[in-house]
Amino acid sequence: MEENKLTTGTVTGIIANLVIVEADGPVSQNEICFINLAGVRMMAEVIKVLGNKAYTQVFESTRGLKVGETAEFMGHMLEVTLGPGILSKNFDGLQNNLDTMKGTFLRRGEYTDAFDYDQAWDFTPLAKAGDIVVAGDWLGEVKENWIGHKIMVPFKLEGKFTIKSINGAGTYKASDTIAILTGESDEEVKVTMLQKWPVKIPIKGYVDKPRPFRLMETGVRIIDTMNPMAEGGTGFIPGPFGSGKTVLQHALSKQAEADLIIMAACGERANEVVEIFTEFPELEDPRTGRKLMERTTIIANTSNMPVAAREASVYTAMTIGEYYRAMGLKVLLLADSTSRWAQALREMSNRMEELPGPDAFPMDLPAIISSFYARAGYVNLRNGAAGSITFIGTVSPAGGNLKEPVTESTKKVARCFYALSQQRADSKRYPAVDPIDSYSKYLEYPELQEYLAEHITPGWLDKVLDARNILLRGREVYEQINILGDDGVPIDYHLRYWKSEVIDFVILQQDAFDDIDASTPIERQRKMLIKVLEVCHTDFDFESFEAVNPYFKRIINVFKQMNYSEYESEDFNKYEAELEAIINERKVA
Amino acid sequence: MQTSGFKKIYTKVTQITKATCSIQATGIGYDELATVNGRLAQVVKIQGNIVTLQIFSGTEGIPNNAEVIFTGKPPALHVSDELAGRFFDAYGDPIDGGPDVQGELREIGGPSVNPVRRKQPSELIATGIAGIDLNNTLVTGQKIPFFADPDQPFNQVMAMVALRAKADKIILGGMGLTNDDYLYYKQVFDNAGALDRIISFVNTTENPPVERLLVPDMALTAAEYFAFDKKQTVLVLLTDMTLYADALSIVSNRMDQIPSKDSMPGSLYSDLAKIYEKAVQFPEGGSITIIAVTTLSGGDITHAIPDNTGYITEGQLFLRRDSDIGKVIVDPFRSLSRLKQLVIGTQTRADHPQVMNAAVRLYADAANAKTKLENGFDLTDYDERTLAFAKDYSNDLLAIDVNIDTTAMLDKAWELFGKHFTKAEVGIKQEFVDQYWPKD
């Protein structure tokens, strides 16, 4: 990055968005360059260097590009700009602000600033002249929407610095110098509210990354109760199309207990992003009473946008997440879908005529996925604060077959597995998370077990495992009943099956489109699970198996009415009493 | 295709394969069109001074001294109101004997809409078919395919939907359409007196397969003209996208690309998405809705074509012959319209979502009962009732010959619930049960 003169080059080959450029100077891997096309500058990234030939992937359509056009290399990798004003914005995969672009259609070579550099912010210093600081330390704070946005020592700085001067409280533009730092060899660094960072390199600047230990509440029962996500944890949602991946992700983005949400819409449908644009400014975050959009940032690189930028979009999203984590905030990062990102890698690898791995994906796919997931996590910062990135990606397995490279590579690294099942989706049992195949490794963490016992109720883990067990036994007897017939098995089998159905209908299934049922606070989840388990452990008296089905249908129906009612409202209590009465009809004393 | 100005003619063909030829040339733009001995071709690869051209109609009979003329332009279509009522081939040239269309020449396969400039689809499309309106409601700006085996009547259903949908323009993109089916569409639209609203771009089985690759972009360029420039509601029918994908695989194979799943090119997802994502609702009023057909082989939806399609489109519709009633129905289990949540219960009656789900759930119970019956087990009273319900539901609601409005569909569903089940078995929110449960 030190060269004074930038390298330039000439286009010598074009295969779709792979453009080969002959360079006249040094070129580095992943360096950004701009290729000229009749006055339009198109951004591209170097993905392979062979002698003086740089293979670049262009983030735009190359229609009309000719051999002999010129290119300029920028001397740095793909970077994002970090600073106040990221929240509530809609960016494309390269952090261009979609809202400030002109016209209805995306124009080639139109790059817009991520920020309004002239926007003024109320700055409060958090450090004073004379303080010794390193990269990532907090210098001051501005209010961005409702969060205290920390202005930090730029992450690119290496070594210790002394604050020579820092501005007092006041209103400054994002591009104003707010502090001057002096390095160990007396060099001076001017710090503004903005800094740049290359997206493919993780932002460090924390002390350590302990194992996640806190529950990340999502309001989705099958996650919180059965397969809890930990704050700073990782998870993934594979599922065939139509199994409700996107509805589940949207539910998470609306309800999860996070300070901010970053959504990377990576190669998915544009209308799904539009849904967020449209609804989030209206919807309220039940925890803070603020509009959901205030805590949401969208990185939209939908399936019809340039493929190469799709790959960049997940890194852009992760880098923004890391920036906010360094402020001590809880970030939830959602990527829909990581398979599209893998496919973008495959398309380029294919054009470069690399030897393919399984299903024509590049051989290093598992390594790329695992180092990406590793960027999430809970971190302790130098000043004692803690921040986290919880990452949940969706995977769209080809043909719904979970034995494909992207799913398998992801399964090795993600700690929570929310498998969506076609069968459950077909029978409209939503969210269609398979209760038997799915898991949360965090349930095995003593740290989290302790947290659950303390914050929900002592012995909570045993209750969860008990419910899982009942579900498993229910599935086993269901198969038996199917083989032997209703009257070929003891009544007890029917009871076992129907008890598992109670858990299924009342705990696992949840109506994402009902105002009340859509989100269940953990206290309510505790109450419902205990109640359901009580039913499961009650001995009932039946003279014949024919009476079992209608009886349990009644129980389920009343439970469902409870789920639809305001918690502990008059209706809720009425249904609970009704439930009690039904149980007593057949309860063995 | 007229050529303007002085065009250099090249005659040094260095390589010929079944679909492509390479020549030495300079100053050529990527994606540019050319003619090779009069046949239309497009630049697909440039390496140094070697330009590879994909010849749409195939390379049969092309000699290595063929005359190659570059046009300097990517494929384009003349757009204006004159398009209405006309039939074109894959290149946008008239095949109905009429005059050439005058108007602005617009590049096909143009840029995509900025996602923040889209509007959330919000207008219900009523088709009168309960399998669609009740269970899988369509919305303007949506993209949805029929997944169907070749023997199913998808062309009839699609024509029916198109005519009932009250669109300002219906654009038919026919790829590998048999001549009989092409004439069928022409006749149906003619009989309905709708010919002036129809624009067709047709590649029949008689034309070379690679030409098909131009059809969706031609159709959608015309669609964008009417939807964006003229603010009209446009319905685009694409049939059959499986044949389109097959043409993609032919080309990628000829270009020595490494195939991924099912011999399809690795870029299949992006290639299909570029087409389907043209479906849009513009805030200024116009919209493009895409209804496509993806034929399956033996109902296999895990094949790369339907599989990638399913991830792109906003749902899919399955047709199935129900042997119990002897009619074709829209399969309630496998069909899905993702955008239905935007309109059901708001533009339709409030009980719509719950009635829809309850009916499908009970229909699923019937399917279980049927399995039991086939396995030779005794049925419970409940099983018997679900079977009776399924038959009525199939006949009165799911069959494609039903043509009633949504409120009538809901009333019918309640009637069937009341006839066969208790309130607890149906399990719908109490307030709706109180309001709509049939009183006897």
C-alpha cells in the first residue's frame, strides 16, 4: 500500500464477469481495481495473479467491454467505511447506499457514498489528552438513533498511541478531526469519526473470546426452549425451498434480543428485502418501543444483482457487525443464504477453470465457511465491556438433500443446527424445525446450563431433555402404530403418541402471523412447558383407543387458545381453568 | 437486424464447435451481436484477439472462411405500443406477416431494479380457482411457476389464469413450444377477444434450441416497457423454462465449462434469477407478474432445474389428478404462494388464513387415513369423516374447474367443516368459530 505510483493495466480477456488484466506493476491478491468501459468505472477484485496477468472478478455486467480498455489498481483490498450513520441504512454488497442512487434501475458503475460526510453529530469525549490508547479504544461517543456509538482509535493503527488532543463535547461533522494521536515514534495521526477496514480481515482489538454463556432470546419457542441460541453463538438453518427459512429469519430479526440486527440478503429474492424495507420502519421493537428499522441495517445483494458482489456482501455485513461489537453491543447477524454465496464462489472458480471439488464447488469451500463463522463470538473488550456477534446463516441445500457440500461444511462449524423438514412444512407444522434432528450444542455448555437454571427456573435443562425424550418416543410409537394398526397396539402407545403431539402443537408449532403467538417471552415459555409436561406426566384412564384422539384434540385446542391469548389475561386464565377441567375428566387419581 | 455505418468483415474462423465459432478480431465488445454467414451470433468470450461467438441457430454448414460481421450492439428490441397484438420470433422479428415495429431500440437483459425502488406487492390477483385463490393466493409483482409433468394440463390452466387475471398486457414467452400448443394459445386468446392485449415471443420446437435463450429477455424487455414506461399491469407467461435451462446447458457444455449438479451449468441459479427477478411492483403503479412452467421428469423436484427455480420463485403450483373425484386439482400440500400472506385476511376476509390452514391440515389427516386404509387397517370414526371431507373439499374447492370468488370459497369451507367435524377438531380461533360456524 506504500507505492506512490498506482499500478495500471490493460484488459486482455473477458469471460462474463471474469476479466483478465495485464498489469504494468505490482498487483496483490484481493486488490481492488477499476476497469474503464467507455467512461464508466467498474469495480473489480483481483482473485488470481499469474505472472503480470491479474484475473479480476468485476462487480458489474461486462456487456460491451473491449480488449484494450484500461484499468487502475487501487493498492488496497475491498474496504468498507465505518462510522456513525450505518444504522437504518440500506446498502448493497459493496456498501453503496441504495437510497441515494438515482433512478429506478441500478446503473453500472454508480457507486454512492455509504455516509453523508457532512452530517453533524453530538460528540462527547470518553478519553482525555495524555491517555495511552491502542486500536479499538473508545475516544468518544455520539448518539446514533438510540445507541451510544463509540468513536474508536482506528483499527488499522498498530502500537501504542498517546492522545495529544481531543475535542470537547460539541457538534462535529463525521469528517472533522476529533482527536490527534501521537505514536511511539512521534508521528501524528488525525482521527475523524470515520475509518476504513478491509472486509476480508477480521477486526480484532478485544482481549479474549470466552465461550458463549448467555441465552439469546428470540421469542421462537422451538429455538429458545428446545434448542437455545447463545449470545455470541453460531447457528444455521438448512431447508428445502418452501420450508419457511425466510419466515423464520424474519421472525428472528424482528424479535431477537439484540442491540442491532444486520441482515445480509445474499443472492435471495428482492421482494423479501422489500418486505423488510416496508415493514420494519412501521413495526415496533417490543423491548424498547422503538421502530425496528432503527436497529436494523440491510446489506442487500439480491439474486439479480451482480454475482461477484454477492460474495463481498457477507463480508461487508460481518465487518460492520465487528465494528459495532467493538462498542460493546450485542449484534445479531443474519445471512440469507450462505448457499448463494458459495454458488458465487463456484461460478468464479469455474470460470477460472480450477479443478472442482464435490458438486463443482471450489476445494477450499469448507475452509472459507469455517473462517467466516469463526468471526462471530462473544468478546471481552479492553475496557471491561463485552460485545457479541451472534451469527445465523441459512443454507439452501440442492434438492433438499443435507448431504451436499455447503450443508456439510457448515455443520462442522456452526453450533446450532435448525433443520427445516419438508414433511413438517407439508403438514403446515410451522416453524418446520425438525425437533429430533435439530440440536443446540450450547445445551451441553455448563456455563449456559447454569445461566438457564438461574434465569428461567432450576432444573430447566432436565425439563427440556424430558420434552425431547417424549417427542422421540412419540415418533417411535407413531411408526409402530403405522405398522401394526390402531388396534394392534396397546392403548398406552396411543397415549404416548398423543402426549408427544401436545408438545408438538403447543410448544413447537407457533403462528408467525398471529400478533400474540408470534413472539413468546421466556417467562411465558417456562409456564407453557411446565404445563405441557404436567399433562405428559399425568396418567389418564381410557377404555378404548378411539377416545384418545378426540380427547387430546380438545386438550390441544384449549392450549392453542391459550397461546393465542394475551399472557395471563382473563381469556388466558379462563382457558387454563378449562384445561384443568378437561384433564380432571380422565385423570387417574 | 440492420447494420449501420462501416462494419469490418472478418473471415478468419479459427475454431468451430457445435454451437460456437472463434475468430480473430479486435475492438469487439463483450455480449455484442454479430452475424456469421447471415446467422445471428453473440460474443461469449474474448481472449486477446480471439473472439468466441455463440451461434444461435447452430453451426451446421458454417465453413472456416465464413463471413463474420459485428453489429457493435447487444441484442435489442424495438419497443412501442405497436407491440400489442403481435407475434414475434426469438429475435423480436414479426412472424405474423405484419410490418416491423417502430420505436425506441432497447437492449434486452438490461439492468435490475434497485431493491429500494420496488414496492411491496400488494394487489391480489383473482383467478376464481380455489386451489389458487384460497390456498395459494397470487399477488401482482409475484413470480411463480407451475411444476408439472408434461402430461398435465398446465397450458390450459395458465391460459385460464391469464385471461381471468385482468392484466393490461399478457406477454407470452414460448420456448420449445410445440406448434400445436402455440396455436392453442393463439386460439384461446383470440376466442376471448383478448388478442390486442397479447404479445408473443415464440420459439417453437421447429426452431433451433439455442435461440430460446433470447426469448425470456425479449418478453421481459417488452414487459418492462409497458409496466415501467406505461405503468400498466403486465402478466408474463414463460413456458417452458425447463427447455430454456436445457439450452443453457448445451451452450455451457460447448464452452467446456465444468458442469455442476444434473449436468447443469454452475451459474444456473443466477441465470434463472436474472429472469424471474424481473417480476416487480413499481411504486408508480405498473407491475410485472411472471407465471412460468417448469416441466418435471416424473414429478422429481430435486432435479437442478425445479430445485433452483423453487429457491428463486415466490412459491410453486402443482397440478395433480385426484382419482377419487376424477378431476385435476391444485395440490394443496406441495403448492405454495409465498406472497399470499400480504393479502389474505386483509384484502380477503379475516378468517381466510385460519380456514386455509385448518382445511389443509384436515386434508392431511385424510391422506394419513388413506394410507391406513391402503395398509389394510381399520379406520376410526374420525378417519372416515376426514375421508368424506377430503372428497368434498377436492371436488368443491380444489378442482380447477371451480370458478367462484374468495368469500364463496371461505363459506364453502366452513360449510364442509360443519358437515364433517366438531369445532375442537377444526381448531380455529374462537372468534371466527363464533362468527362463521354453520348454524343448523
